[in-house]
Amino acid sequence: SQECHSKFAPFEVKVELTLLGKEKDPGVKSANGKASPFSDCRPNGALEHCSDEDSAAAAPLRLYKPRDYLEASVCHVKDLENGQMREVDLGSGRALLIKEHGEFSAMGHKCPHYGAPLVKGILSKGHVRCPWHGACFNIVTGDIEEFPGLDSLPTFQVTFLVRFDLQSQKRSKAMARCSAVNSSTGFSQVLIVGSGPAGLVCAETLRQEGFTDRIVMCTMDKHPPYDRPKLSKSLESTAEQLRLRSIDFLQAHDIELLTEKEAVAVDVKARAVTFQDDSRMEYRKLFIATGSKPKLMNYKGQDVRNVFHLRTPEDANSVARLANNKNAVIVGTSFVGMEVAAALTDKAHSVSIIGIEAIPFRKALGEKVGKAIMKLKEVVLKSGKVLRADVCVIGTGSGPATGFLKQSGVHMDSKGFVPVNKTMQTNVDGVFAGGDIVTFPFPGRSNKKVNIPHWQMAHVHGRAAALGMMGRPTEIKTVPYFWSAMFGKSLRYAGYGDGFDDVIIQGDVDELKFVAFYTRGEEVVAVASMNFDPIVSRVAEVLRSGKMIRKRDVDLCRFEFFAFNAALDNQVWGVPY
């Protein structure tokens, strides 16, 4: 890119945003500044900004002629300071304009995951972190660097004229094609068991990294990969509305998908998986990502048709239909159960929640936050009370779906979780695992093996496993990121707070406008917030930088959102003022 210096007379900057080609120079890397991680890790500046769309980077990359474009004056040179982002209105759409370390770049303005406006996110050391769920995108290449999500952002050449591709809201990375023959045989170079985010990201990463052999992904589900966390929040959504990738997409990139294919046994000596239909497939590398299964309850009437565990789009659709103006009962105060209860309040005649805990989410979020969320609902806790239920949803938790690995030689712990190393490999050479079923070495706890069953973390495992299979091991530096939505309120959470011994709350919990810092000893290990975006993404950036956030420093911040962010910029946490 060409930089405009403010010593010249003010004039309108015209930024040309030309869509970059899919094949990019592999030598292009994120911009890296010399400022402290705190000064680089800050929310947007005080300039007015608009919304969300596409942007680009000023890099010497091969260009393609755009299919359709606009030209528009977007701002004066001096309007954008270093470390600031601005959504620019191009008439028929918007783009995200960024200035960092004296260089302009531009890319898509919406996070491809759920469409969050990236202008409200965090710009830090060459990437933008989504304010909602923590995904990160490289401002030079547009590539996704932190999950959740599958797609990257379109990027554009920056000059002094806005040229904006009106069609592109997101971009898939270039992928290799399969050069293998006899794809109908019972052998696959890579066999993936499970089609959730871990399995899907593993397959796509292999192709993105140039893998040209056969990839087969099998699932006991009857649908192509879909967004399962949305089931409890959007009960009436169809599998097609929730899908992550279509059959056409998978076929175009030579990722074979076998649906309604349940694995029942693994023979690691023969390197083969047997399925419920008695078919068998051999492999060179195996990735196991079967996710969780509901914990079963012993109760009378288990064959009743109106009792659901909410595993599929059909389950969710049935719950919504049967609860219409009827009585719904939710058994369990898990996040899934509480989200379903919230989703049914405007459909059902009544919604009752039964739980054994006096306060929901107490173990994960602490007593004060749990009580605040409980106020949104009327929770039924008394034993012996009979509740009329036209539809019942069981949300009493889940465990790893690893029963088929018994006698396989793949090591499991007493709870059924599969321990893996940094490359996501199990105790068996060539057998990898990821997602909800694994315990993995977590850098945030000195590489102690932990289980973090987050949707976002499963993406990370899939990528790490793919790179491990290809002999390119990479260290997991991701900060775990979790979210929940109930009654129009969004809870965001980052870090790993297991075993926290104190909670420092800034803001007003009763008004559901707060930030909660979870500490172990003198260290902040996790953060949760409601109605204070993008503070969780901000803290995630600090944690990712390796800086310790100290308990006493949080106490010093008498919480006022903008003052709090200013304190971060002045390096309050972990370093001298």
C-alpha cells in the first residue's frame, strides 16, 4: 500500500478495494508492530463508525479482475489514526478500513461465523478479533487464525480509489484436489470419524495445506455438517439453514462424506474401522472426533415420544412444534437446557425447569452470576412435585462418545476421555483425536491435560490434528472462548476457569451489565461478561499474548468501561503503570 502523510493539505482518501486472488504469496505474514501487547490490543478509536462488510490488505499479491465494483470517497487521510478501524459506506455495501503501523488495509466487515460487526472487535498485532465469539482474521491475508468458523475474509488491494466486490461476504481458502484413484475402495489415506467442527476443519485444513490423497469423513448423522450449538437457540431451524458446508462444497474439494455411518469398533493393528452396517474401511491416518453423547437418566416412560435429548434438527423442530401453546418441562440446568427454556418462552403455554442445583451455572460462573441468570427464569426445584409435560427436554449433561473404542488399544481414562499429545495424537501411532472427547495439554495450565468441550476449541483441535498428520506440528495457543444466548441476552466467556477460587465482578450483575474475572491465587484465569462487548475479546487478546493479568490490578480498576479500556492501554495489568 501507499501511505498518505498528513503534512500534505487534507484531501479525500479514495481506497481501491480490489478482490485478491485465491492463490496468495505464502511468504506474506501478519503485520507485526513493536508496541507493547497492551497498546496494540485495543478496541476501536473514538471515530464514528458504521457496520460490517469486506476489506483488504495492501500486499503485493496477484489480483483478479473484479466482477463488479464501486468507486467512492470514504474519508480524509488524517481521519484514520494508527490502531483504528472504520466501516466505510460504499452506497451498496460496506467495507472495513484499517490503519495499523502506518499502513492501510481493508477486508470483509462481517465475521463469517455469525455476522458480527468486526469494527466493534479488537485490532491487535496484525489481526482483528471478533467481539462476539473471538474468531481472529489476519488483516493482510484475510485468513482465519483463531476459531470458531470455517471461512476466511475476502481481502482487497488498497490504493486511493474504492473498488468493492459486491458479491463477496466471506472467502474459502484455496484447497488442493485429490489425485488418488479407486476412491470407491475400502481404503482411505485419512479417515475421519465425526463430522462436527473438529472433523470438518481437519479435512479442510488437509486440503488447504496441499494434501492430495483420499479423505473420507463419516458420521452417524443423516445430514451434512451443521451448526449444532444453534439447535437450542433456534429450535425451528432446518438442517439446511444450520449447515456448515453443503454436499456440493465437500464434493468440489474432494472430501467424501458418508452419512448414517456409525463406527462400532477400531482395530489399530489392522488400521481399520468397522461400522454398524458391517462395512469396514482401512486407513493410513485416523482422526476420531465423535463428540459428546447425552448422559442417560433412569425414569419411567423412556419410550414416550415427546421426550427429547436435542441431538438433531429433527429433535429441535419436534420440540418447537409439540410445545406450541402447551406445557414444556426442561430437566437439567445445563446451558443447553436453559437455552431451550429461553427459546420456548414465546411459544409454550408454560415452561418449567427442574434442576438439582440451587443455582444454575454455579460451578462454571460462580454464585453471583448464576443467581443473576436464574432471575430470568422461574426454576422448579422441589422434589415430589408433579409437572404436566406435553413435551420434555432432557438437558442433564453429556459425556464422551467413545464406547466404540473399548478394546481398540486407544487409551482412555476412567471417564472415557482420550488423552492426546500436542499434535492431537493418541497413544497409537497414526491415530489422532479431537473435540469434546479428548484431554489435551493446555499451555494456559502449564500443559496439564484438560477437557474443554467448546465448539470453538474443536475447530482448533481439527487444525492441529491435520498439521500433525502432515508432519507440521503446531502449538495450540488459543484462548478458549464460549458463548450462550438466553432471552435476548448474550453471555461471553474466555479463558479456562476450572478451579477458580474467587470472582471479581465489575459492573451491575442485577442489571446483567457486568464483567466477572475468575481468579486462581493471584492470577486471572478467565473472564465472563454480559452487555460489555468487546471486553471478553479484549481480555482474550491479553491472555493470548502471554501476559499475566493480576488479581490486584483488576481490583484497582473501579469499573467504568471506557476507563477500564484506558487502563489496559496504559498497561495496568501485569506491568508498571
